[in-house]
Amino acid sequence: MLHQHDIDILNCIYKNSRMASDCIKQVEEKCDDGEFRNYIHRQQEHYEATCKELKTEIENSGAQVEQIPKMETAMAHMGISMKSFVDDSRNNLAKMMYNGTNMGIIDIAETVNHSHNAGDETLKKAERLLSREEQYADGLKKFL
């Protein structure tokens, strides 16, 4: 049985992965650099697989999968549209991706740090994703 802190962490990771996947799809449409598009597409596939895995795990525990508030999703998509309308260069798209990745890192780290009763397996899962996020951020630097 999962503790509420485990569910909180898993839902945080789920929501961040869902937002990342959705935003990457939008950025991908605006990208004309093949190398950069392939790089973020691989990220998007990872986030999508993470969402699927976590959704199953959360539901199997008897808990509810938390969805991203529609306003939050709309604001993210509007921000991408506005920033890329002015400048759709690879550099600017990479900067948006880098900033989004760092926002996810912060959100997950905060949730983990405030979830003192989470189990070791959940914490390991969060650490793996945080490590992957940091690798993604580092990989984006070459596109800036």
C-alpha cells in the first residue's frame, strides 16, 4: 500500500511528464532543425512512457491520477505560442525547453523534499527522473 506522500510524488512526476510531453509536441511543430527536433522528440517519447507507467501505478494503488488544471495547460501553450511567434529560432526554442525542464526539476525536488514519509522505491523513481531531467537540461545547452 502506498503512503499519501508516495501518491503525491507519483502525481507530481505524472503531471510534470504530461506537461512536458504536451509542450514538446507544440515546440516540435515549430522546429525546423532536424537534430534539435529529434532530440526533443526522444524526450517526448520518454515523458509519454513515464505518464503511462505512472498512471497505471497510481490507479493500481487505488488513488486518483491528478490532471493538470486546464488553465495551467492553456497558459503554457499560450506562452509557447507568444514566445515562438516573435522568435522561432532553434536558440529560442531550446531556451524555452531548458527553462521548462528546470521548472520541472524544481517542482519534483520540492515535492520530494516535503514528502518525508514516502517509500524508498518512490524516492528512487523520483531520483531517476530528476537525474534524467538534469541530463535533458545539459543536452539542451548545445542548442542554445
